[in-house]
Amino acid sequence: LVQSFAPSIYEEDEVKKGLLCQLFNGTPKAAGMSSKGRCRPEINTLLCGDPATAKSQLLSYAFKLAPRGVYTSGKGSSAVGLTASINKDPTTGDLVLESGALVLSDRGLCCIDEFDKMDESARAILHEAMEQQTVSVAKAGIVCSLNARCSILASANPKESSYDPKLSVVDNINLPKNLMSRFDFIWLMLDKRDKEMDSRLAAHLISMYAVSGMKKRVEPPVDSELFRRYVSFARRWVYPQISNDAANALVKAYTDLRNQGSSREAITATPRVLESLIRISESLAKMELREEVAVADVDEAVRLVKAATYAAAIDPETGLIDMEQLIVGMGAAKRKRNKDMEQLFQDVLAERAADGNSITIDVAKQVINERLAEKREQLANEGEFNTAMRNGEQAGWCRRQGRQLEYR
């Protein structure tokens, strides 16, 4: 199946396997089995990386294979276009609700290209659609909740056009942090310079157009029409259940991922990761039309998650996996530094207040830098000092009047 998926795109087998999992999806759970109504079986994927790494090609190929699907571009889609719009019927004059891209791709695949160029209001809608799988509308006297049980496949370019490995994935992509944690897979598609790889890729591309290459071309094992029917058959009739061995393997895999961090500060796995592992292992069993999830499926699901999301969640400063940066937007080292700065700032203000003196912002900054120099730590820059001051004002122990600071 992996060889038949987008055969014209060279290698990227891991990404193709992840997209195949998304096409097949997990097993839908009945409302009675879960407390929150319906467990989400759909897998959401984000492709992120350098330009010219075949992201849009993979997107359009997945869209063609999906039984139902809508393809939209981020720049050209508004909030109303994704959810639902209210129009007047020209003949009767009544208000009519017209469904948008997410509602139309119910039980299918919604492909969003140029995800990073979407406007904020359109992106805010995706929070509900990606986790609760519904779209709520309250407009012009029409209040309703529409089903949007679709998998979302998005592709995004980094802020500076090319991916900077020195920055974390949240700093590279211009997306809200809490939206990033809702993706099961975050694939980094980087343009690595490697002479052998480049020559093989060039030969593969030229063979698609040259006469000699046409004769040598290997046909994919599964024809595209049969492939599409196979996907819709598996989604319609196959519902794999998790066996006891697989359940134990899932618990062990989750606890191993959870205890991967070296410190208590860094979070290496969240319950959302466990739900992702369940969905991915079910979809791997569904690919082979099996009724039961085996331990091998769980191992493969863990490997895929590690190859995708965990490669993206590495903190570039420490080199360790830190899932919390996808939620908070900064690495563990930076969070600790901000905490220390805040504590130091509070100590300086408290000492001056005990002497009965107020302190100016410039003097406070100077004292803090002197203390940091004594500890042989990096001096505080403008941004860090302002963050500590703002946090102090929000917490209520610091009050600013012009350039004067007052401890309360």
C-alpha cells in the first residue's frame, strides 16, 4: 500500500505510512462507551517543512484517494467558508443555512493547504472541529450544531520560508500553540543536503519525463481505482478491537514515553498522545482487514509517533523531548529561566521595600544583572526583564508608576 501511495514522489515512506493511517482512521466508539459522547477515531496530520518537499503533492494525492473529501487553500478560506453561512433564498426569501468545507467533508478528509496563511478567525473554529468534531452556529436566529467528523490534513510553511533547526517547531510555524497539540502527527519534511540522495532524486524525477525512463517505470502494486475502493471497503466494514495483549502494550508504551524526560519540568507525553496511539494502531490493523489489534501494530504506532511528532517536539536548547512546548510555546530551559528571573525580580523589590525605598526600572535592571553576574549566568535582556515585570504586575506584588516600581 505504501508503494502504491503517490508512487511519483520519491521515498518519504514514513510520511506516506502516516497519511495511509489517516485515510483508514481508527474505530468509532459508541456514545455509551465513553463519558464525553463520542471518542474521536479520526487522525489529524500536519505536514510542515521547507518549500519543494512535495507537501502539496501528498495532500492532493490523499484527497484523490479519500472516499469523501474537500480540498481548500488557507489563504482563500474564511471562517464562514469552513463552517456554515446563512443566505436568503431568492425565491421564498427565507434564511437558509449553507454548509462549508468542514461540514461537507463529514466522515471524510478535509485538506487545507497553506495552513499558516489562514486568518485568525478561521483558525479559531478549528479548535472545536478537531477535538469535539462539531461546528456550532448561532447566526440570524438559527442556532444549531453540525457534525464535522472529518480528518484534517494540513500543510504549512515555516515563518521564514525555510525551516530553522535552531528554533523549536512552535517558533518555526506561525500557529497557535494549543492547536499544535491537537495534531496526531506533525511531520517535518526538511530539505537535507546529501549528494547521494540528491543524485537518486534527480534520476527518479528525470525518469518520469525521459523516454528511457518511461520504459523502465515500475507500475504500482495496487491500481488507484482499486486502492480507493479498498479504502472505502475497510472504512465501511472493518472495525478492529484492541486485544488484551495490545492494551498492555499500549499502557507500557505510554508509561515509557511519559518517563522519558530527564527532569520533572519537561512533559514528554500527554493523554492526547495515548489516544493518538490507540487510533493509529487501530488504523494499522484496519489496513490489513484484521478484526483485532496486535502488539506489532502498537509497536509500529509508537515508532511512527516517535518519527513524526517526537522529532518535532525536541527542544533545540537541550536536545530533549518536551511535549509541553507544543502547548506553552517555549522550551523547558526557557520556562525555568523566566521563573528564576521573576523570583530574582521579586527578591530585589522586597529588599528595597524593607529598607523603605522605592526603586526605578533602570536600577532594578542593574541590580538583577549584578546578581546574575555573581552567579556567572547570562545577563537579562530587555524582553526577559519586561516579562518578569509584567508577570509581577499581573500577580499583584509589583506596581509601576512611570519609571518607579513599588513592592506591594
